[in-house]
Amino acid sequence: MPTFDLKTIIFMSMLLTFMLSMLLAITRSHHKDTSGPGYWAVGNLVIGLGMVILFSKFESTQWHILPGVVLIGLGLGLFINGIQAFSGKTVRRFLPILIAAVLTFLNIYLIQHHHDLRMVVIGNALIFSIVYLLGARLTFGKDDGLVGNLYWIASS
């Protein structure tokens, strides 16, 4: 029976993320007047890189998760920017930096004061879920379902 190989799963996840980013980049190149897929392509690449960094050193100290989590936060912020650009709203370019800063300070606080990796993971999951809910609210605020479908394809 084959064993569970984490490195293969991480590689396949990164490969799938790269392929989705290329698909979004091709969509962006064919529809230059639509600016959302460009943000989503870069966001996917940044999230994939963050996942690789996060899972590549999983058995080291607790500080190893900080760069990966910050990159995932930047990628999620780029998803939100893509929704804003696609919807024709004002793109708040500071949002990815704000999300990354919140995640950085949260992780530093939790690692220094609680020393429990479960608390760090729960805190990160809470911030990620808030960002996803913000994206869902921005997505489904319109009557057009196209934005919602593209967002969920890009962020899945």
C-alpha cells in the first residue's frame, strides 16, 4: 500500500496553483479591458508560494510559519483587489499589505506569548475566514453572478 507523501502533495498543489494562475493570465491577456483576472493570477502564485514555504519546513521551530502565512495573506488581499477591479470599484492597493501586517503581528504575538501552534493556526484561520467573507460579500453584492463564479474558481 502506498504511503502518505507530503512532499508529493505539496508539489502537486503548487503545480495546480501554477496551472490555474497561467489560465487566469491567459484570460487576462485575451480580455485586456477586464482587470480582475490579473490580480487573481498573481494572488494564486503568491498563495502557492506561501503554501510551499509554509509546508516545506513543518518540523522546525514555530517561527517558520510566518513567511508562508504572510504570503498567503498577500495573495488573499490580491484576490480582494481583483474583485474590486473586476467590479469597477476603487482598488484599495493597501489592503494586501494591511492583511499581511495584521497576520504578522498576530503571529508574532501568539508565538511569543502562547507558544502553542494550535492557537497560531486558529488565529490565522480566523483572519483567513474574515478575508474570505469580505471577498464573498464583495462578490455577491451585485446581481451579476459572473464575478462570484470567477472569484470562487480563483480562490478554490
